[in-house]
Amino acid sequence: MEIKFDQYRILFVCTGNICRSPLAEAILWAEIDKTKIGGWLSIYSAGIIDFYEDEPADARAQKTGATYGMDMSQFRARQIIQQDFEDSDILIALDQSHFDAMLGRAPEKAKERIKLLTDFAPDLDIRDIRDPYYGEQEDFDEVAREIEICIKGLVAELCDYFPDAG
């Protein structure tokens, strides 16, 4: 991971941008609040598809986000666009299908910046963060715990690159 010391732009990507990627965004904000790197980061999310364009995050995701102290009520879904590949320093897929879709759309110079979220938690023993959309509130809470483990790994890596980040 190469850090440019202005704003480091992190994009989370899932299917429709109403469940997993907004949760990852919220959980990352919650975790960086425990560090000194918040001023260095821009964090946002998008979906592979535009089916939910401009819709709020799923109510269950919002409820789970609130347990992390995050108000997601103003969040609105959007689809990943070509400019995201140019503007993002790292693009983080929530599962292999998102990773593959981004690789298929990305310009060559952006491909090395596409990662799977679970890459930041090699001990987690899963490759994909499953989609909780067709589940219950408990499924969202469980998925959030998996995301949180990965996010802690990402934050640890980010803190290694920023001065006085601890």
C-alpha cells in the first residue's frame, strides 16, 4: 500500500451499496476515531450495480451501524463509476464477485489497488463477506463483526504509514 500524504481515498464496494459497503464505511470511521489518522482519509462506498441508486442504506444496516456509534441516515447508495478508479487510492471489494467485476472495469494502472476486504484479516478463515440482505438483523450484526475484524487489520496497516497515527 502506497500512501500519498494528502488525502488517502478508500472506496468500499459491494453489490448494491446498501448493506455491506456502507457498513464497512461506517465501521472504518468508528475505528479511525480511535486513532489520529482520520484527517488523512476520505472514505466512501459504491455498488457494482445501480439498482439502489440514491436509496438509503438498508434499515438493518443502519441499525447495526448505530451500534458502532454511526448515524447512517444521510447515506445514499451509488454505483461505482470509472472516475472512482482514478480517484481512489485503494478499492476494497467485499467479496470475490465484486473484486472480479472491478478488475474487469478498471484501467490497467488501477488494478493493483483493488483488494478484498478479507485480505486484511488472513486469520478470519473466510474469503468473502456474505451478503446479509435476505437475512435477519442478526445476519447484519454477524456480518458487521466480520467486517470489523477486517477493518481492524486495515487500520493497523494504515497506522503504519501515517506519522504519529497510534
